[in-house]
Amino acid sequence: MDQAKHAKTSVVTNEKLDLDKDDKPMSEKIYRGMIGSLLYLTGSRPDILFTVRLCVRFQTSPKESHLTSIKRIFRYLAGTKNLGLWYPRGGDFSLVGYTDVDYTGYTVDRKSTSGTCQFLGQSLVS
């Protein structure tokens, strides 16, 4: 990964992951191992959580295009090693939450997708 070109974002913004039935299948064991590593990292890197959740959906029959998305997340992580969360001492402790919903936006099975974030004062906590 040190020799790989770093990605500025964890996902390509103009492409959507789908089943890709025509694409070449790949090993579920390798794919699930990579997903497991990324799920572990989401505890300290919430910026990759949405992208990892998209890739988790394809664990039962991963294709080469899904592996490409996983590799992009790793390239993003390699390029953002110094990125982190900062929680200042003191300040306001009001809890504020935001949510976003996309009704039938997931093209594979037309299910709704949603995301949330919670702030404690000015610090992201979830």
C-alpha cells in the first residue's frame, strides 16, 4: 500500500455499487477478511463507515468491482494516516443528532438507506 496512489475520498462519487452479475466472482474468504478489518477501523475512523457499510452488503457473492471499492478504501486510509478526531476539553455538552434518508435509493433491491451522526457539543461521538 505504500507504493499505491492514495485516494482523496473513500468512494467514487459518480458510481453506485450493485450486484454486477456479469463481473468475475472472487473469494468470499478474502473479501470477508478485508471487510472485517475495515469494520474494526470504523470505531476510530467514522469517515469510512458509510462506504464500508455499502461494501458489507456484497459479502455473500463478491465480485471484482466490489474488491476495487475495498481497495480504494484502503488507499484512502493510507493517504489519511494523520486524519483523526479532536475532542476539546470543556465546553457545551448539548447532544444534537442529524439524519439523512434516501427512500428507494439503493438500486439493487430498492430499499431505503439512512445515515445518522450525533454531536456532543462540537464533537462527533457517533
